[in-house]
Amino acid sequence: MDFMTAWWMFMLGGLVVLFVISQSWFFMRKAFIRAQELGMERSRLIKVISGAMVFSIAPSVAILLGLLALSKTLGIVIPWIRLSVLGAVTYELPATINVVEGVFGASMSQLIGDPQIFVTVVWVMTFGVLPPLIIIPLFLKRIQGRVQRIQARSQIWGDMFMNAMFIGMISAFLGYVVAPRVLEEGAEPSVSLLAISVFVSSAVIMAVCGLLITRYRQNWLKNYAIPFSMLGSMGLAVLYYFLGVR
């Protein structure tokens, strides 16, 4: 499909990324000016900005890896656009895999040559991220109000409610981790020990960071626990793979 590498596709991707960067710069500048008007020290604001930049490194590495993985199937432009705006690796990869392998029975290891598959993947990606764009502006305030009423009646039930939502979110990802999949071409679907090992390793690293923060007062780790967990688990994934874990 020649249009995957056409100049106008790259121009379209560049315009989208330029808009995202311009929007980010606009709101960061307004927030910085407003913070100074409220009397916040410039050095403290710069420290916050630098901390946020460091905090974004690990997620950016994961996004870059996701872009490279998707580029084998969709080319470079569509993953570039998707992961620069609303897309997330945890959504875009499963969506692509489910369409390419689950619906059409094609392979993720080669560039898509069928326009129908390509268009279907793009539409699934697009429609899949629409619900949050509708739910958050229309219903978030109402949902937050009900949660606050529950917490006002009973702090215990409020905490249980929030914990239940968090566990439900984790369970959705856990199901994807433990679901049987085809690990090698021609083989029967089986559970990936590599995926489970990386998942557990990430949780262990996060637990260690939490222990260091709460028990040993290493508060500087609060901004770096998630990046350390992500980078550590990605490094261990490579190690496990070379050790033969599949």
C-alpha cells in the first residue's frame, strides 16, 4: 500500500503532532504565568516542570516500543498519529491484534497489504477512544458527586468503592495478560509465561518502591516509582526472553 509512505501522510502526521505540541506549550505557558501571579517561586515551578519531564520518560519509552511494534503492521504514520494524541499502547496494540489476527486471521509480523484490514483497524482504533470523550464532559461531574456522597456517608465504603474500581481496572489488564495466545506460528494457543512474569515483576518493583516510600521515607521516589517499574519490567522482559521464557 503505497499511501502508507506517501508524503501527504507524513505531512498529516506532522500537522497533528505540531498541533499537540502547540497546545501543550500554550497551556503550560498560561499555567506558568498564572502560578507566578499567585506568588509561587520560579525555581519551584521549574523543579515541577523538570520532574514532570523525567516522569514522562518511561511512558514515552513504552509508547516508542508500541509505535515500533505497530509500524510493522500499519506503517509508521498511523501509529505515530494515534500514539501522539489520544492513543495508548495498552489499547492500540490489543485493538490492532484483535482486528488483524482475530477478525481477518492475518499476521502482525508483516505490513498489511489489504486496504479492508487497514481501514478496519483505523476505524476500530477511532471508535474505541470515543466513549471517554463523551462520558467525561457529560457525566464526570455527576459521577464524582455520587462518589463524594458515598465517601461522606461512610469513609470505609468510600474507600472500598474506589479500591473496587481500581481492582476492576487491573483485572481487565490481567485478563489480557493471562489469556491464551498463539506464541509461535502454527502452534496451539497457550498462556504466555513471559507476559505473566513481566506483570508480576512490575508489581514487585512497584511494591518495593512503595515500601521504600512509606517505611523508609524515600519520598523522592513518589515521582519515579512508575517509571522505575515500567523500565525495570521492560528490561526484565528482554532478560526473560533470552532465558527462553515464552
